[in-house]
Amino acid sequence: MSARSILDGGGIALEDHHHDLRATMRAFLERHAPNELVNELDREGRFPAEIVAGLAELGICGATLPERFGGSDVDSTSVAIICEEVQRAGSCIASAITPTLTFGGPAILWHGDEALQQRLLPGIAAGETRIAIGLTEPDAASDLSQVATRATAVEGGFLVSGTKVWCTGALDAEYVIALVRTDPAATGYDGMSFLLVPTDADNLEIRKIPKLAGQGTASCEVFCDETFVAAENLVGELHGGKRILWSLLDSERVYVAAQTVGVAQGAYDFALAYAHQRRQFGRPVIEHQAVGHRLADMACQLTMARLLAYTACARADRDEPYSLDAVMAKVSCSEIATRVVELAMEVLGAYGYSVEYPIERFYREVKLFEIAGGTNQILRNVIVKNLQPPRGT
Ligand SMILES: Cc1cc2nc3c(=O)[nH]c(=O)nc-3n(C[C@H](O)[C@H](O)[C@H](O)COP(=O)(O)OP(=O)(O)OC[C@H]3O[C@@H](n4cnc5c(N)ncnc54)[C@H](O)[C@@H]3O)c2cc1C
């Protein structure tokens, strides 16, 4: 039986290796990605290449890949812990890692042929090959069935034409894994495929989209105009994009939920330390009930969020269906995290607003998680479809 308190993960089905992973990552990131540096990277729009290289040395970039490709093939809860800790350090750090870790790498591993796996997965595990996710388009966002980027078969490959938007990390990635229409006659989710579009291809342009937070890893527009992509960069079957997309969405949502837990944890940790140290009316502000209760609420909500995320992970690791768990975790955790960060801002007062402290950055970063990974409105549509009336009504 674990002697840890619930706030340190006690009572949750975590094993020693989970706690060790968190401790290792936190020590590394607190040392190499302090608030001042993350703010500087965002201010200058500078990709955190050295931090990514350090994380790769710790084995983080290969966490979702098998050993034969240089990875460590950890369980879902470990991946969630990685997502939490990189996001606790800052959005630009998380966005530099997670698209490849939780989407690009698994897409190739689960659906790519042996040649594609041999060619790309060792580089991904080493942190040298990065993949940005290219789902969203100007007119196909929540409704990806409207994807209009087309890939026309030509000798040796495809000519890709269209625009992807919000492709996070594309400027510093080797590939965009793009959802494209390969069968022009098909409609809806049919006739789509995933192609790995090299970011240094001819007839391809990448432009930064200015955004509220995490600017160190830019979100980008990617313009393709008859861009040639070799046939060997097709992921899975031709026209098999729908199956690949569905296979990745559940885990993607759980890991977004875990990221939100990371922001909430960062805000809570900072606010708690501050409330002990900051004195007003002759005592630490935590001793004023209004402040203390905010911290109590933050601790409860943070723990609830973590339990939801880890419950979905545990079901994934037991090979149980976990789509609904994933959606509920993503919606609940992201909204809890927004509230926790707001409370942290209130605990700090004016210094919550100062760019010298991390709370204002968490405040800017946290809202994204109600939008990305499927908006919470869309995901509520999914939840309500799963709600059954009580028996006998
Ligand atoms: C910083 C950032 C990074 C991102 N990174 C990536 C990335 O790397 N790769 C990628 O492919 N995409 C990325 N995205 C895009 C993200 O996935 C989309 O923003 C998201 O899918 C929703 O699209 P939208 O914001 O354009 O909203 P829209 O789909 O245009 O919807 C607008 C509003 O209407 C609501 N709405 C629409 N339809 C319904 C409905 N049926 N029922 C109820 N409400 C509805 C939505 O919830 C939303 O509030 C990123 C976005 C941001 C902001």
C-alpha cells in the first residue's frame, strides 16, 4: 500500500516507475525550462530545440515506440505523465513534443508498413524527426469530413494541393502528417488518406499564425500547390484515412486531458508556495480563509481531473473501450484546469498578473485545451449521444 498522500498520487493506481518518471522529468524541466526561459522562447518565437534534445536523451521522444525502434513502449499512464510534465513546463515545450509522441509516431507504428517504420521511427525516438499534425483546414475544422486538400496520384507518388491551418510545430518539423482527399469522387470521411508531407518539399510554404500563448512552437498555415509527395510516404492504406483518424482520436483526447492536468498542477504548485510565503495583515495569506479555501478547492479539483485522466489511461492499458472516458476526461479536465488557473490568479493577486511569475502564462495557455483536440462543444455532442435514459422510463 502506498504511503503517499492523494495529492502526491497516492490512492491512484500508480506504480513506483510512474513516480520515478515524473520525478525525473520534473527535475530536468525545472532546471532546463524555468519560467524566464519559457517566456523568452515565446517572446522571441524560438523553438526549444535544446530542451527537446535533452528530453530525447531521457528517452521521452520514444516513449510510445517499441524498443526495436529505439523507444521504451511505456503504458498510457506514463505517456499521460509525460504530457502533464511537459505542459507544466510550458505550452511551447509540450507542443514541441506531443504531436509526434502522441499522434505522428503512433500513426506510423500502428498503420505504416515496415519500410516506413524502419525509415522514420528510430529518428523519432532519437528526437531528430518531428511530425506536425495537419488535420484542420480553413473550411474544415470541427467538421473534418469537409477536408478539401486533395492528393492526385501521379507516377511515384501524389501531387498535393490545399491549405492546412493551425499545424503546430510545422516550422520545426520534418513532416506534416496531413489528412488529404485521395478519392475526389468520395464524400464525407470516405476517400481520405494520411500522407507524410516533407516540410522542405518544393511548392510548399509555411507561415506562422500569431497566437495567444506557446509561440516558441509556432502554429502554422501550410500551403501546398501541386507539392510532390512520394508514394512511400503514404501512411496505411490508400483511402484508409478514416480508420487511422478514429484509431488516434481516443488517445489524443486523453493526452490533451493530461496536458490540462499539467497546467493546473503548475498553477496550484506555484500558488500554494506563494500563499505560504506572502504575508499580509501579519500572517501568510494562506491563513486568511478566503485564500486557504481557494487552495483547498484547487487541490480537490486537480485531484478529480487527474483521476479522470488516469481512469481513461487505465482502461486503455487494459484494452477496454475508453472512447467515452477519453471524451469526458478531455471536457472535464480542460474546464477544471481553466478554473484552477483562475483561482491561482486570485491567490496571487497582482503578481498573478506579472509576467515575472508563471501564472499569467498559464492563464493564456490553458484556454486552448477547451478548443483543441475537438472543442468541448463538439465533445459534449459525443457525450450526449452516449447517455441512456434510466431503465423503466
Ligand atoms: C493553438 C492551436 C493549436 C492547434 N494545433 C492544431 C494542430 O496541430 N493540428 C490541427 O490539425 N489542428 C490544430 N488546431 C485546430 C483545432 O483542432 C481546431 O481549432 C478545432 O478543431 C476547432 O476548430 P475551430 O476552432 O476552427 O472551430 P469551428 O469548427 O470553426 O467551430 C466554431 C465554434 O462553433 C462550435 N461548433 C461547430 N460545430 C458545432 C456543433 N455541431 N455543435 C456545437 N458547436 C459547434 C465550435 O465548438 C466552436 O466553438 C489548433 C488550434 C489552436 C487554437
